Amino acid sequence: MDVEHPGAEKRWDADRDETEAERLDRNWSSLLQELRVAQTGVQLLTGFLLTLPFQQRFTVLDSSMRNLYLATVACSIGSTVLLVAPAAMHRVLFRRHRLNLLVSASHAYAIAGLVLLAAALCGVAVVVFSAVAGPTAAWIAGAVTLVCLICFWIAVPFPARRRQDTSY
């Protein structure tokens, strides 16, 4: 039951007329669709990052940018691990009737994976802009990326989450 808005879930359940198992199935399907989008993006980002040290322009990065690059790679790899983990977990738990655990753990993995993806996106903006346009442009690009992530991933959806409107 939704702690912030008691009654909101009751109406939602009444409108949906679904069992707990049906709700878990719907949540799992929805989560998988979201993960497909995120997995593709983070895997492409990780692949891109892994090729950077083998490019000639990589040598223009100073030691602080190389350290930021390594932190960015670590965030991207960590995000990949977390965003792919639900598929592996599903395989391990297949036919074990643990859908509730699978949905709740996968939700947590997805949130953590998106946080690491956000860090990786900011880091890659700084590293790439540093190599191409210099340190000032790099930090501006990183800040703009962070502001966009906060705006579209937090500032826009969270007010809707707090509203009691339960329309579809």
C-alpha cells in the first residue's frame, strides 16, 4: 500500500481488478521494458568508454582527467552490472515462485544502476569535452549534463509521484 497516499493504491487496485500475482507480473513486465532501454544505452556507453584509451587524443588528458575517466568507466561498468542483474537473477530464480523478490530486488538494482549511469554520463561529458574543448568547456558540459539529469529524472517525475491523482 502506498504510504504517502493511503487510498491511492486501493483505487488503483479497484480500477485494475488484478490479483497480487497479476500485479507482480505487470510490474515485472514494465520493469523489463524500462531495463531494455537503459541496458542498451549503458552497454553502448561502456563499450565507447573502453575504446577511449586506445585513441590518439587520449594522451592529451592530464592525470586528473585520467582519474575521472577511470571513475567514469567504473560507474558505467557498475551500472551495466546492476541493469543486467535482473535478467541473471530471473534465470537463477526461474520457476522458483520468487516473483515478489525478483520485482523488489530488480527495482532496487534499477535505481542504483540509473544513479551510476547518471554519474557515468556526467563523467563522460567532462572527459570528452576536456579532450576536445578544454577544461572550462568540460566542467560546463558536466554541469549541464547533471542539471538535465536532475531536471528530467527527478524534478519532473517526483512532483507527479506525490500527487494523489491516480488516473492512468
